[in-house]
Amino acid sequence: MRVDYNNMLSERIGNEGISVADIKAMYPAINKAAKAMEVKRDQMAWRELPYNQAQVVKEIKEYAARTRAQVDAFVVLGIGGSALGPLAVQQALNHPHYNELPRAQRGDMPKLYVVDNIDPERLHCLFEIIDPTRCLFNVISKSGSTSETMSQFMIIQTMLEEKIGKENARKNIVCTTNPKSGNLLAIAKKEGYKTFYIPPGVGGRFSELSPVGLLPAAFCGIDIEGLLEGAAQMDSLCKNEDINQNPAYMYALLHYLAMSQDKNISVLMPYADGLKLIADWYAQLWAESLGKKHDLNGKIVNVGQTPVSALGATDQHSQVQLYTEGPYDKIIVIIGVEEYRASITIPKTYCEMPSLGFLGGHTHNELIHAMQTATEYALAKSGRMNMTITLPKITPQTIGQLLYFFEVATAFAGELLNIDAFDQPGVEEGKDVVYAMFGRPGYDDKKKELNSVPAKDEKFII
């Protein structure tokens, strides 16, 4: 993959862009951040995932091979990165209508469902189309105290045990969790569930290249070794301290400089349906990692960019109007694909109609490439920052590269912003409120705090 940032530069798009001089002025900060990335590499366990999982990959592949024929569906119970990552990789690398294919066309792989929310209709409706006794439920929670995921697990465990008994139900549940502690680990050991482990130091939004993502991918026939191979290839590029040779560092720097110009929205717009959910996965990674109140010195900074997902060419008919003529508060990142996995030719019909006939004889491949080029041109002509990431084609290797690229870019942006890119105190506050509302032991003070909140004024409710 390659990154083209010409349309980020003022030399090309005018005053709203970033100058080469702006980049050079950042060299001291860049060098400091690059050194910090190397010093802290031991604290970023996700960076070693491309190298230290040979045995885990072997175990996952063997487990999937002997188990998948026994189940009709593989059901992920997870939230955040535990759901977004598996969904993104599945959509990128498997048939877009994977679950609708006859099993023989899926290569005898089970269907995949990801239950990532607690809207009561979600599970209720899923039970209408699956036989739970013919499913393998993958419970993913590092802490084992994720309310959404563990409540789903409790419902399904009880249902399975009532239908087929405790002993048989054991075969329908596999856990992915912390290897050393937590509720789910204790439950898995007590109940005898098959368990895979999230390496210590790998946070949820950085976990797709761990068993969190590798297990669902393997069950659906995805080349998980190829994913890790691609990540390792990208890691070799991301070790380069020269900003002009390091695509992830340059990506982070350009976003940092854009933020300094009050461009606090980051749009990711792939021109491939298979990459649509990559944009959703990116949204969590970028938002949760970089949206912080305090910097590493405890100073209140309230930094971060709001990520937005779009899809080309679909959103040329909706969002691009805003991007080309709305506020100068965005950076638009386009992801293009050189070689699509299919080709369709447009028939030469309606030649008598100039506004239609010109399409005949061309392919949809040519058309979507032209649409992408048109968006890049329109944005640049309007003086809007944009850059393009290009994949030669969508493969396990290039998806591994892309995921790892965004992870390194996020970590480097955190260093430039002088924040902790790996915590999420804003998320924890919401969790604590739920625990207090449901009477979880140890949250009495939070309950008192909630009870002290003034009642809402009825006159402001229409």
C-alpha cells in the first residue's frame, strides 16, 4: 500500500493546506515522538502480534478445522474492538453476501454473526433464525466484567444448558479473555470452556490481530497467517525514524498539523464496499485513543478529532457536498483499490442518448476509479485537505498492512499530542454509572452521586 499526501499541502491546495516548511518545523517533535515509540515499544504489546503468535495460530487453525463442521454458525459476543475488528475483516476478505451463500459455496464454513449491542430485539431476532444448539458462541471480554457481553453470555449459557444440558453446552462456548485474571477466565476454568487468550498489554481496540480477530477469521476460512504477514511488512516500514519514509508517522503528523489548524474532523472514505467497515473500526481506534481531556502532564487539553466514515462512490451523492463547500474543518482520507476482485462491463446501449451512451463499453472498475479521482480533484480544487491510501488489491496481506498502519499512526499521533493513547477514562465513567444503577457492590459512592443530581425541569421537556 502507499500513501499520497500531495493534496494535504498548501503548495497544491492553497492557504488551507500544510506547507513543507510546516512539516520541517516539526522535525524536533517528530524525532522526540519517534524515539518515544521505540522506548515504549515494550509497552505496546500489540506491536509484537505479527511475530509471537505462531503457536497460537497453529492452535486456532487446528481448533477451527475440527470444530467448524459441527456448527451452523459462529457467533461473536463482544463490543467495541471485539466486534468491529472481526466484522471489518470479514467484510473485507469474504464474499459480501457470505451468510446467504449455500454452505458448499462457503467452503463448508459456518455463518458468522456478531452481536455487539444489547438492544433486546437483537438477540430475540437472532434466536428466530439460528438454532443455538448448532452454534459456537465466542465470548470476548478481557476483563470478564463487560456488562453488555457478559449479560449476553449469561442468557445464552442458560438457554443452552436448558436445551441440551450443562455437559453438552460446554462444547458450544469458546472464550477469549485475559490469561491471568478476570471473571471470564474464572468462569471458563470452572465450566471447562475452550479458551484463547488476549496477550497482556493488548487493549481492545488494538486486538484484531490477536485471537480476538484471528479466531472468528479462521472459522470463516480467512488466511490469518496472511493478515499477520502483512502487519509484519508494515511494521518494517514503521520502524523508520525518517518521517518521509514512514507512512504511518507521516499520516499522524499531517493529522496533528490539521488539528492545530482546527480541522477536528477526520473522514475515512474507502472506494470499495469491502472496506466500508474498516472505516467503522478506524472510528473507534481514532476516537477512543486520541479524544482525551488531560495530557501526560495532567494539563487539561481536550484534544482529539471526530472520525467520520463515508463510502465512495455512494457518499459522493450525500456527504461530499458538505466536504467540498462546508466548513474548512475536515481532513478527508480516501482509500482506493487498484485491482478489484471482479470486473463488470457496461453494455453499449442507448447510444442515441449522449448522457448515457458514453458509459457503454467501459467497466464499473473504470467508473469507480474515475469517481474517486473526481472526488480528489473536487476536494483539492475547493482547497480541502485530502490524502489517498491505495491498496494494490484487497488480500489478507494488504488488510493486515492497513490495520497495523492505522494502529501505529494512532500511537504516534498520541505521542505528538502528549497524551495516553491507550486508556479510556471517559468510557470508564459511563461503566461506573451503570454499575451503580444496577447495585454492583463497591459503587455506593457513585450511587449517592447519581442520587444527588437535580431532577430535570419539566418546562424544558416539550
